[in-house]
Amino acid sequence: MNYFNYHDDVISERIYGRKVKCDVDLTIVIPTYKRSEYLRKTIESIINQKPPTNLSYQVVIVSNDPSFNPELLKLEMPESIFSIYRNTKNIGMAGNMNRCACLASGKYIAYLHDDDILLDTYLITIEDLILSGTLDNIDCLIPNRYNYYDIGKKDRRYGKEAFVLANLKIVLKYICSIGIKKQIIQRVTMEDCANTWFNCFYAPTCGTVFKRQSLMSSEGFPEKYPYAFDFVFFIKFSSNHNVVLYDKYLSVYRLTVSASNRPEVQADFYCGEMFLLESAIKNNNLFAQKYQNEIKRFSKCHKSKEAQKIISEKIEVKNFKYLIFMIKRTINLMRKNTLRIKPTPKKYYKLL
């Protein structure tokens, strides 16, 4: 299945800026849908970048709203850099992620969601990685990102409880990783996700960089999973491509307005996690094979109550074995450099 061609019948009409250049180093793509207020901030974070010296780049914004009007942004954007496209039909989140890739022409493609922010050092950092040849043998580079929590709300996913838990995990990670050398660039695979039962890839946003040739040679973001498409994509992509984590904070990821808080989205994430479980078992991952029922219970009980109602699967486990699973999972996770949960420093709040 080639998902890049899945919506060939839908036209993306250019409504702002010049035609996409074919000779740029980097194309930043922003899929968007009816979030002009946040999109404005996202664009501002690009406009306010420290200017790169030798990096040529372009920004392509693709709206899934057929009635989108760029005047709603109330921003002055240089037309030589910014191009805005509008799909004549809503093709879904995965469809628009694929369409962004098709409209990009840079040697590298960087994804940025319409509610996330790039720090002003992003472009000069990527410039250095490209010009130094660091990215030559890397198919996808995922920089670190700060998580923005709403500490005024009591919510275990994005509020005060999540903020406190994130700081606790930082302390635990420090203790568990004593004696382990920190890697600036670290390969990450499906096995890392399975052994820690954690999405080590995170979402393809906040400046995640793909080598265009590698991305377009894949099948694209699978529309079979309307919300967990990115997670499932990475599981497949990492099996035959070099995906790395880059231990430098270059962006801010908003948790407060993320679609992942909706119950139907979390239920789809559960389906994505079961895809990972099946894939890990097929690849003879011992952790997944031994604790598959415990993994299912963990995945279900860490979703919202509304999402759990959608997930009909009944899972029975022995409490003692579940405890052992949790201990092993926590130790594996904390000792890996894949856990990159860090609250946003207050000095960046003004960007939001």
C-alpha cells in the first residue's frame, strides 16, 4: 500500500506564497486544521529563528479545511519562504501528513504540528547537522522537546499531576542511569519500545527531520490507524531505516490541546500498541512474549476512563506477575536514554 497516493483525487490548491522551490535543503511542513490561534504562534516561532548562514529552507503549510483563509492568521509572512496550501477536501490527519511530504521538495523534511513551537536555535542547529554530514547516514532524526503542562489543572495526562510525575521520572532516571554514558545521538528501534513499553519515537512533530528520499520510499503514514498512524509508521519505518534520537532540546510540545486527550484517539493508540505487541512477539522479543497479558492491562489502564469503555477487550493477569512486569519495565525505561520527559522552562512560556 502506498499511502502517499491514497488521496490523488483531492487537490491541494496554493493560496499563499510562491511555488515550492525544488532546490532547498530543508522543507518545514505544518499540517493544520482549524487552529489558527495556535498556528499563528507556531509560524511566529519560525519567523523568529536565528537566521542560518548557509541553509536554504522553505515552510509549507497544508490546511485540511477547504474554507481556510490565511488572512485569519493576521501575520506578515515572507512569500519567498512560506507557502500555504488548502485541500479541497478533508483527507484526515494521516492523509494530510502524507500530503505534506508530497508537497515538500527539500532534501530533508521537518514536521511541525500546528500547536507546537520551535525554539529559536532550531534552524542553526539543523544547519550544522546537515552541513557537517551528521545526517548523511540518518533517515530520521528526532530532537528532544520540552513538554508544556497546564499546572493549573488537576489532570494526570497534561495537568499538575502529569507535571509532578514528569519531575519524579527525571529524578528516577538520574538515579537509575548512574554509570551509563549519555549519547547525544542514539539509535532507536521497535525493540526499544517493546522492552520499555514506551513510545520512544514520540509524535513526528517539533522539528522531527526525515531524509526525503527515505520517507518517500516508505509506504507513508498508514490510514488504517486514524490517530495512531505515526506510532505504527515508526514501528515499520525503523525496521529498515536508521531512526535516531537527538539529545538536544529544540522545541516545545503542547500537551494541553493535543488531540491525544480525546477518548477515541486513546482507544486508537491502544490498537497501535497492540500492533507493536504483535510485531514484537513475531520478532521473538522475550519481554513482549513473557508479559503480553500484563502489557495489555498496562496499555488499557493507562488510558482515560472514557477510552477504556471503548476498548472492549477483557484482560486478566496475576497481580504478582504484573508487579514484576512494572518493576522490570521501569528499570529498563529509566536506564535508557529514550525517556525524554522534561517540563518546559518558564523562560519559554512567552512563546506560547
